[in-house]
Amino acid sequence: MTTAVTTPGPGVTGGRTAVAARARQVVKAYGSGETRVVALDHVDVDIARGQFTAIMGPSGSGKSTLMHCLAGLDTVTSGQIHIDDTEITGLKDKKLTQLRRDRIGFIFQAFNLLPTLNAIENITLPMDIAGRKPDRQWLQRVVETVGLAERLKHRPNQLSGGQQQRVAVARALAARPEIIFGDEPTGNLDSRAGAEVLGFLRRSVDELGQTIVMVTHDPVAASYADRVLYLADGRIVDEMYHPTADQVLDRMKDFDARGRTS
Amino acid sequence: MTVLKTSMRNFFAHKGRMALSAIAVLLSVAFVCGTLVFTDTMNTTFDKLFAATSPDVTVSPKSAEGPEEDPQGGKPESLPASVVEQVKRADGVKSAEGAVSSMNVTVVDSENENMGSTSGAPTIAGNWTQNDARTMEITEGHSPRGPTEVMVDADTADKHGLKLGDELRTISVNGDFTAKITGIASFKVTNPGAAVVYFDTPTAQKQLLGETGKFSQIAVAADAGVSHAQLKQNVASELGAGTYKLQTQQETADQNRKDVGEFMDIIKYAMLGFAGIAFLVGIFLIINTFSMLVAQRTREIGLMRAIGSSRKQVNRSVLVEATLLGVIGSILGVGAGVGLAIGLMELMSNMGMNLSTDDLTVKWTTPAIGLLLGIVVTVLAAYLPARRAGKVSPMAALRDAGTPADGKAGLLRALIGLVLTGAGVFALYTAATADKAGDGSMWLGGGVVLTLIGFVIVGPVLAGAVVRVISALVLRLFGPVGRMAERNALRNPRRTGATGAALMIGLALVACLSVVGSSMVASATDELDKSVGADFIIQGQQRIVPQAEKAIQNSPDLEHVTRYKVADATLTAPNGKSEKSQVTAADPTYATDLRRETTAGELEDAYAADSMSIGTEYAKDNGIKVGDTLTVAFKGGETAKIKVGAITNDDVTIDQGARYMSIATLEKYLPADRIPPNMIMFAKAADGKAEAAYAALKDTLKQYPQYEVRDQTDFKEELRSQIGQLLNMVYGLLALAIIVAVLGVVNTLALSVVERTREIGLMRAIGMSRRQLRRMIRLESVVIALFGALLGLGLGMGWGATAQRLLALEGLEVLEIPWPTIIGVFIASAFVGLLAALIPAFRAGRMNVLNAIATD
């Protein structure tokens, strides 16, 4: 069965299409013959611009793989992925790297920062690599938004886990990417620090119009999103708009039960 | 048992990471074993040669010189032919034949090309005897008969394309002598390089000894059942004790071997020294490898400790891995060493030596030494990291250690390093200001060792500052990538320090030797400019025979030609003290050829009849003043009373302490056939005829290719090129240590890349291109290499300058820093850094981004 969760109609936001990223019939398979494992099974998905999208699913459902493919970190076996108007499937490493550098931001679960660089250097790293000057005012605003103004000269090992993730958020925002991908960005944080980081992500969507895609298995984290996609066995099986933590949890339980009985 | 099993598994799981360490062990062990095999093989070859060519018993004149010494008169000492008959009367003598053999000859072909070996082996001329027939086989023609026939050895014939019927001219102190080749004979044993020509007995006697009826030695063969020692005794009692020198085959062979053996020992210990340096450098590499492996395995070790492994077990497991590494590296090294020895023999063969792999000698001690050294060094080097592994707390298993904690360079380390460096600098200063070369060299040695150790210890501390400086100058050009390279080089100063230190050692030696070498050239040039007045200098490997001397004297456009001879004599001072020494007899024009300052008297007076000059030191030691009389007993001549005409200043390198007299004085007390040939000759061109005179001299010497004439410019050039060659050889040997150091850089980078997998993945994810990533690693490598180079060159120049100050006592007056070499080495180091990073950078570029960041 092929599932399609696409936003209908070409909305227009600031001269761009309303869809920030688009996947069509994406298949990702590992191995071949008998050992072939399908991680993504003909997935169609549209990521709406200016929205906070969460991808959920049990371990092995393919949610991280989907994010990696959307972000141009991983290659697909077949199908197409577009970031805005650019088809990234089939791009060579060089172009892909440039695309990640200039148009995408990342927040990982752990090990987000280079230990040799201090906070501000980490934040501006993607622009430094690109040889671009950061926009001072914007940078200031981002730094203030994540509340790091006092700790910019600190090295990662002098920051708490929550602070490190906030630096990562700031880095992702600083270059004004078209889209930010988060891979369980709060997975390693306690609930308070996690709430802080998620709050920033929410605000950046609301106030700065940022597009964010986040993989998580935490219903509370997912409740910050505008829309939740559910993955199971490499397919998108459901979605939910404006979720609350309880709704998400119920839906998850539901899947779990169904998974067990089937 | 489990410890061993874990170690084995660890070792083989990480064999890639061990590979470079194993190569370092391999190279060092190979160099040691290769040296041993090569020198043992050379000794075997010479042993066989000498055993084969020495007769059962040799009778020679009592005053006969050793094989490497020049006989005074320029021809061998001889004994009357009648002795042969006398020897034959002794019991147990199967045969006795008179032999003529001289190494004071030069043999040239019809085109005046020298037939002698270029590798330092002698040219030997003699008569063809039954004893020679034992070890040689006539392969073409026949043995020489009559005064116009000569037989040559097959190797020489091959090398120079000689055929039967070609003419060979033999140049000896008795004149030139041309003969046709009528025979070619080849050695049945390996002859490493001597060129050998044979004549019939009367011709050899006349040409080599100057008269017939004499031999240079007698070869005696024993009857069956008579031992060599017995035969020697019998001959001795027949000839009367003490009249002649008698040697058994063993003794002759031993005497011949002594010189070769000493030379081989020098080569052996020099090469082992370089192997030692390579080992030292290898230690850094091994320490780094194990430190990094332990750091990467911190969690694993913590887990083992948590589930109950004792410190000792963890410690031991690392040492077991080191032992495995040592064993594998050494075994391969021993094999490679034998290969290296064979390669070296091939190389020597290409350079004109004749060596045979049939003689390849691998003593049981060679692999034993190789294995022992390799294993002990490896285990010792791994000891510190092993201890650190033992100290890992069980808590480490619980901590999330993405990248191992950065090793900080401690204050204590800085302090110890600085104290040692300070002590070393003090020692060097003492050496530089020493009055006596002997004391100074001890201080110099101590200073070198202390500053080296000091630098190694303080290196990690310096790494911080030096890397920042280098980065500011070089890396900043590369923007953020350069900055990250700098940070990476700085993040573990201990590692950067150790990696750089390995390179430092080799480069310090290069810098030191290049400073000493160029100071030598500069000092010699300076002294030549100041003191040498002669336009042309004529010298060669052999002393200048009378016929060449005449030809030089008759060369046109010369104002004067100076002869220069050195004769053995025993000097007795007025205070009764005697010393066996030498006097220099020269033409009076020598006083203008070499401007010597005197501390008393005029140098011209030394050249008056029955006069001489002495050096200041000798004069002071014996309280001699100008006008005093010395008793001079000329070796092989009369004893004379000679007046001191002048006392020369000893503060020179050329002719230091020489005692001059005129050749006329020498000739008065020494019979004509005892007058030594010229050691060297000088000439001055007639006014404005320098070029013509030089060309004419060169032309004159065409027929005597064993001598070379050089004007001052060419002489300096030759000096420079000789020292340059020597330095190049030493650099070549140091290359081993430098290669090991470069492997160390590769090793550090490769392991760092593995260690930083996640970081690299992160950087790639957020948009660093492969090119930038590779550049970052290359720049890190360049910084490490430049750090090592800067320290090494600085240290080495310090050593070199100290050595020069010390050697100033021996006449090395001028300090010259060879900036082109130093700067060249520095720049080359940057390229070496680039080269070292090639593979690690490539591998980092190929690293999968997802592997690096995937968390589930």
C-alpha cells in the first residue's frame, strides 16, 4: 500500500512555494535478495513551509531514515526528493554538501558541537565554511532568543547539555536555512531543558517563520508541532494536526496495540 | 588466559591502527639486522680472500709495513733472494718461492685511464707465483713471460674492457713501464675490488723493487702433516731468530683483516647509531599509538574494570598487545634486514665493488638481537600508556566519552622540561667556552642529550605557543578551515608534541651537521684565502713519484714548483726527551706557498742547511728556543744534529705542528732510494700566465691520472663537494629516522581521524565539503610537521653553533649557518606534512556522514 500525505494546492509564502520539502515515491532499501530490508517503502510526503512538523514512529519504523533522506544526508534507492524547487535526489556530493550548508540546518540528538570551537564559533560555523559573513543583527537576535548572550565564549564542555542543544538550535537558525531538521534534539535532555529547547523551536516557527522537521519518539515533544506524521514499517500510516501530548500518546498506544495483535 | 585472549582480539581487531607502529619497528629492526648481515658478509668475504691468498708461512723483511701503510721510499721493503734457498733448507718445507708485491703502483691503459678501483680498494702489482696460482685461474692467454708481458685479473679486464694484446702502463717510484696483456686470470674466491697485475719475476723485481735479486716476501708451503706453526718455527730456527718477520697463514690473514675489520667496525657502529636514532623516533610513534588506542578504548576499559578486571590485568593486556606488535614487527624486520643487506651489496656492486651473495652471513645472533631489540623497545614504549590504561576508573564506562578528554600539558612537565633544557643550555655554553677540546666535547655531548630530552618534555607545552605562531603566519590564510586545523593541532598538545618531537630529532641532527659542515667549508676556505699563496695544488691518492714530479717541474709558465715530502724520524730535544715523529721536507718556496706565522725566528732560516722549524707547542713542552739543536734520527738514514731556525705558530689547521726543513737537508742524511715521493706539490704561475699554466699542468698530468691539479677555486669547490657528499651520506642515513617520524605524523593523523569520526560527520552534515575537510587535515599535518621542524632546526643550529665554537680550538674558526639548507628543510617539512596527510585526509573524506551522526 502506498500512502500519500500531501498538502493540496500550491500555497504561496513570500514568493516561495508553500511546500518546503517534498518526497515522492521514496524507497530506501538496504542489502539485496533475501537480506533486503526496506526502510522506506514508497513514501510521499510534503513538508509545509513555515510549519513545525514532527515525525514519529517506533524504533525501526524508518523515521530517522526519512529525515536523513529529506535532508540530503542519505541517498534514496528510488523516488525523488525536492527541497523547494531543487531536486536533491541524484545530486553529486559537492552540490549536496553546498545545499546542506546553505539551505538546511541541523540539530542532532547529541554531539552537535565541535569541542574545539566555542559557542559563537560553533554557531557561525556553517557560514564560516561557506565563506559568508553572518548577518550581525540576525545573529544577535538568534543568540538572544536562545538566551546564550552570556556564554558565547564558552567551549562546549563548559556548557550543560541543555545549553549545548540551545547552541545547536542557534547554529541551525543563524544561517537562516530554508528548513531545519532535528534528529531527536531533546532526546538527551531532562524534561525542563527539553521544554526550553522545544520552546525555542516553536517560537522560531511562530516568530521567525522557520520551517522545522523533527524526528522524535517523545509525545510531549511532538505536541509542540503543528503536524505529526506517524511512520511504521517504512510507510506513513497516519497524521495529526495541532496535537496535544495526550492525543499523541493515545495514538501511539493505539499503534502499539495494533502492532501487537496483527 | 582471558587477558591474553582479549589482548589478541583487540590486537587483531585494530590491526590497521597498529600497522604503522609495526612498520616503524620493522624499519628499525631491519636497519639493525641489515647492518649486521652486511658487515658480517663483508668480513666473511675478506676472511675467505685473505685465507685463500695467504701462504702457509710468509717470510718478510723485519721492517716491512702493514698492508695499509706506505713504505717510506715509495716501494716495498725487500729481502735478498738468497734467503729463499736458506728457507728451503728448513724441515717440513715443501716449497718456498720469492714473491714481489707492491701496492704503491698505478696501472693505466693506453688512454691513460686509471685501472684501479674507485671504491678505495688497492691496485696490487706482483710476480706470478705458485701461491697465486692456488687462488687464481688463467682463463685467457698465458702467464707473463719476459719484460713486455703482463697478466691482469678478470674483474679489472671486464670493468675496463681489456683484451689480450692491450697495453698497460705501470707507474711506480721506479719509473713507468709498458707491457702487453698476454694473460687474464680470474679469482676463485670473491675479490671485492682490488685491481691486480702480474709480471714475471725479474720484471716485477726490477719494476717494483728497483733491482733484481730481491723479493718483498717469501711464500713458504708446508709438507703434508706439518702444521703452519711448526713450519714457522722450523724456518725461524733456520734463518735465526729475529732476522725476518715470519707469519703463519692465520697471522697474515689476521693482519690483513685487522685494517678491513676496523673499517667495517666503523661502518657497523655508525650505521647502528643511525638505527638507534630510528628506534628512538619509533618510540614516540609507539607511545602515541598506544596512548590513542587506550584513550579510544576508555569506555571499554572502564567496563572491564567495572565487571572486575584488576588494574594489573588491564595494564598487562595492553603490554601483551605491545609484545605482539613487537614480535610481528621484529620478525618482519629481521627478514627485511636480510633483504636490505642484499640490496646494499647490489648497490656496492653497482658502485664497482665485487660482492657475492654466496658469502651472505646471517649469524644466529643477528635475528636474536633484532627480535630482542624490537620487542624490548616496543614494550618499553607501551609501558606508560599501559599504566594510564590501568588507571582508568570503572566510572569511565558510564560516562559518555564522545572524544577522549584533552590531555593538558601540565605545569610540572613544563618545569621539568625547562630545568633540563636549562641544564643543557648551560652545558652547551660551557662547551662553547671550553679551553680544551676534550673537556668541551663531554659538555657538548651532555648538553645535546639534556636539551634534547628537555625539548621532548617541554614540547607539548611549547606546542601551544609554537602552533599558534605558525598558524598566525600560515593557517590564517585558509580561513575557518585553517582555524579548525589549528584548534585540532592544539587540542591534544601531548600528542602533537610527541609527534613533532619525533620529527624534531632527525631534523635537529640534519641542522647540526649542516651547520658544522658549512662551517668547515667556510673555515677552510677562509684559511686557504688567508694563508695559501700557491696557485696550484697537486695531489692524489698515491704519493707523487719522481717521474711525475719531473713532468710537473717541466710544465710551462710556472714561476716555481714546490716539492713536499714527509719522512719518519725520531726527534730528541736538548732535554733528552725523544719522540717518534715526522719531519716535512719542502723546497724553500713553500714558505710563500703557505704563509705560516712564526712565534720566533724567520721561516726562511728553517730551510737553510742543517736547519729546521718546530711548532710552538713542541717548543714550549721541551723548552726549545731558536738556535737550539735537535738530534734527528732519520728512519733508514743517518742521525744528524739539526738547528732550530724558527718556531711556527700552531694556531692553524693546515700543517698544524709541522716541522719544516729543506729537501736538501733531508737528502743529505737519507740515501736516495729512501727519499719519500712527494705527499703533495704546489706551483705558482708566472705573472699573468695563470690560465695557461693551469691548462698546461692539467695536460701534463693526463698521463698520471692518479694525481689531480687544482687551482684555489677548484680546490675549494672540491672541498665543498667532498664535505657535501659526506653530509649527503649522513642525511641519507638520517632519512630512516625521518621516515619513521613521518610515519608517526601519518599515524597520529590516521588515528585522530578515526577518533573524530563523529566530529567529521557533523562537519560534513552542516556543510563542510570533502575538499575543505581534506584541507583541514592536511593543514593540521603541516602545522605538526612545521612545529617539529622549527624545534628541530632551532635545536640543531644551537648544537651546531656550539660544536663550531668548540672546534674553533681545532681551527674551525668561522661559523656559517647554511640558511638555504635550513630554510629548504623547513619548507620541505611543510611538504612532508602534506604528504603525510594524504591518506588520512583521503580516508576522512570518504567517511560516511551517517555513520558519524546516526544515534539509533
